[in-house]
Amino acid sequence: MMTIRTATSNMKVGTDNKNTHRSIVMVLLCALCVLVYGVTLPSRPNKTASEKRVYLVHADELWYDRWQNNDAQVLRGKVEFEHDGAHLYCDSANFFEASNSFEAWGHVRMIQGDTLSLTSDYGYYDGNNKSMEAKIFSSDRQVVLRNRATTLYTDTLYFDRIDNMGYYNEGGKLVDKTTTLTSVHGEYHTDTKDAFFTENVKMVDKNSTLLTDTLAYNTRSKIANILGPSNIYSGTSHIYSELGYYNTDKEQAQLLKRSRLQNEGRTLVGDSIWYDGKTGVSEAFVNVVYEDSVNHNGLLCNYGYYDDVNGYAMSTDSAVAMDFSQRDTLYIHADTFKVYTFNINTDSVYREMHAYNKVRAYRADVQAVCDSMVYVSKDSCLTMYRDPIVWNLNQQLLGEVIQVFMKDSVVDHAYVHNQAFSAEKLSEKDLFNQVSSKDMFAFFQKGEIHEARAVDNVLVVYYPVDESDSTYQGLISLETSELRMLMENRKLSSIWAPKSDGVMYPMSQIPPQKRFLEGFYWFEDVRPTSKDDIFIWRPKKPGTELKTQKRKVSLKDKGKSL
């Protein structure tokens, strides 16, 4: 049974029997309604200005004294209010009917439709602003706002029903199906599903953690917008970005403003980066910089593509591959670089790098040009195709195909296939030591050449030096089937050849036609001069290109093909 207690003052009784009788009747009617229904409630008008009023639906007990409790109606037991589609429940309340507001204590709960609920220990509701302040008084509980599959936890929550927004300023947590976000300040819009977080923001997803100071997140689209310096950690990967977005459901990210990806010594930076965590595909755009500190190499380009699942990579648009393994950096430019991985996720995995169209390379001590290049990690072999030329200081080497074999990132040996031609520019003008043959081999020790061989149809033009005065003694013109040259400290120490035909001409009697072997040309105009010059393609002059020769098949080779 509900009890109503009222207190009045300055009541006039006995002067007007008619009025007194009417008052007694009204009191009796009110008491009768209380006995039968609990609290006497006015019927609610339809579609009038009073529709915005807060209505008391039920309370087990009501007490009112206009001179106490700030003119509040004191309510206890199963209190229920209704306001503009929302129902609010609590154990007790102070109802300020004049200001259209109330304070609520104990098991405070607001229900709006079937999609939103708010629970707390205390709540203050303002019907004029349609806003509620919710708090808790115990450290083991929190204010809880639920909206479909999204739940917000905090100690103090402010909820605005006009803007459909809840916000907190003293720390809170937002949780949906797979994502948890915590921050000092946050707000959540129940209609648009947009959430905004600032200060010590942490987002934990299935496979990643994001740390930042400013973040926007939509619980419907699952998209987190990065709005300031942010760090994303996933396994061994680390992403730094100041602007971009991340779809937690699709595991896709679009990162802008020179974002950076790091993983086990590898770093990728670009004006913008696209990443798909499910497919393992990433793309980088404009001013892309890739660096591998473990393998001492890197890459520059304006577009890069990488498929982590299949181990495939491609880069183009001002692409430059770099090798830092030696004292000086080697820069290689090509129209396009591609990397293929074979036997991936096995012990026999190896990779091939293809560089093609207008390849140019520069390092302080070595330069090279060719049409295309392939590097195979399985045998550490670098192969140059179509008019390759290599320069080392004052030496020039060319052929139809040049292969360089590496060992521990240092040249071990090299092989020049067909139309091999080696030239050395001497200190005196227009003097060149020259060797031409079908094939050539070079062997290195600690990165320096110590032996060179020329095989099959070997032709030589050589200027010996008088060691006493460092003058040239003359020109040796030699023809043989094989030539071996031993080097010490990059200087020729000895030469060996089998039976050969040769002539030595004094310097003053050298026939002009003997100065240069057939096919000789010093390609100084083609040679890269700096790391910036590798972008400028300068082809050989007409008539100086190598012409593919038809080779006779020996009886030995015929026997192999039978």
C-alpha cells in the first residue's frame, strides 16, 4: 500500500462551508485513488505543448512538502518516469515538476525503445534539455550505456537525447563485438554510431593494438579514423601514422601523411599506404622509401606493391634499388622491379628479382648499364642481359650476357658470355689495353679481382710499361686460344698463354689499325656519373651496339643434343 503525506500552510477552514465541503470531497477522492492504484496520475494530453513534460508513471510512496527538499516531490519504491518515448526507473527520486527534472538514486535505469539502455547508481534528468547525468558510487561498478551490440562503460556519463550522444570526461571504455576502446575523454552517438576519443586512446582489436591521442570510430562500419600521431602494433609489425583509417572488420588500412611500417628490421614509408591484413597485400604511393637493415638493402619508388602471402613484390615510377652491404652504396634504377618467391614457407625458399628496361647502376667504384637484369638468391647470381656494360674505375667490360656470382654479399666470380670485350683506359691519351674473346671469366678474393681468363679466339692489344721510368715500351698485338692474367693489388702481375702469334711495335711505329681491336668503343657517354644520373637513359650510338652472332655448333655439342 502506498502512503501519501502532504503538508500545507495558511489553509483557511470554516469561513466557506461550500469550499470546505468541496476540498473534503477532493481529498477523499485522492485518498481513494491512492488506496486503489498507488499514485494518482493525471491523464496525458495528446499532441500538445505539454508533450515535453516529464511524467511520473509510478511510485510506491510519494511525500511532498513545498518548504523542504527544494520543492521536490520525494518518491520511493519502484519509481518510474516517462518522457518523450523514454522510460526511467529507480529506487527513489526527487521530482522537480516545476523545472521538469528529477534526481534518481539506486538501480537507475533508462530505456529508450528496444535498442538503448543506460544504468547507474545516480542520475539527474533534465526534461527541458532531454539530457541525463549518470554516476556510480562504488568502485566495483560502472555506468553502462548499451546500444545494440555496443556498450560504453564509465564512472560518469552525460547523455544528450536531442543529439543522441553520450560522453565522458574522466575515463571510459567502448566495447563492440571485436574491438575495445579506452580513453580519458570520449563521446558516442547512438544514431550515427560515430564515436570520438581523445587523450590516452587505446584500441584493441583481434590482432592489433592502436595507441593515439585522437581517434574517431564508427561501430557500424568498423572504421577507425586516425586523426593524430598514432602507433599500431600487430605481432612483430609496428605502424606509425598521423592521418588515415583502419577497418577493424576487414583489417584494411589507408594511411596518409608519410606513414611508416616497420617489421623485423624492415621499414616502409610513403605519402600514402594501403594495407589489407586478410590478403596480405599492401600498396605504397609517392615518395616511397623501403629499407631492410638486416639485409642491408633498400628501395625508392613512387609506387610499390607487395603480396606477403605469395612473396611477390613490384615497384615502378622512378624506382631505385639500393645495396648498403659495401662501404659505398650501390644504386640501381630500372623502369620496373619485380620480386618472385619460390618454395615459400619451406626450407628451400629462394627469390628472384627482375629489373627490366633501361637498367642503370652507380657506385663510386663501379657502374653498369643493360636492358634487363635478374638476381637469383638461390645461387646468389646477378645476370645482365642485352648490351650489358660494366665499368670499374678505368676498366670497361662488355658482352652479350654478364653474370656476377656473389658470396656473403661480395663478388666471388664473374662470367661474360659471347663477344666478351675488356678495355682499360691508360693514363696517356687514346691508349687502351684491350682483350676480346668468345668468353671471359674473372675471379675475386675479398672483393678484389685476382685472376682473369679469356677463352676462345682471344685477341690482345697491350702496352707494357717500363718499371724504371713508368713509360710505355710499345704495343703488343697478340692472338691466342686462351689467356690468363694474374693480378695483385689491382695490378697485372703475370700473363700466361699457350702457343700464340704476336708482334710488338715500338711506340713510334705502331700502325694505326693495330691500336684498336675490332668492336672497340669506349662508352664514356653511356656511363652513369652519379646516383642522380642513373635516371637519364643514354643509349649506345648507332652502329656501336652488339650484334648477336650465329655460333657454330661443335661436334661435341651436337653429341650432347642427340
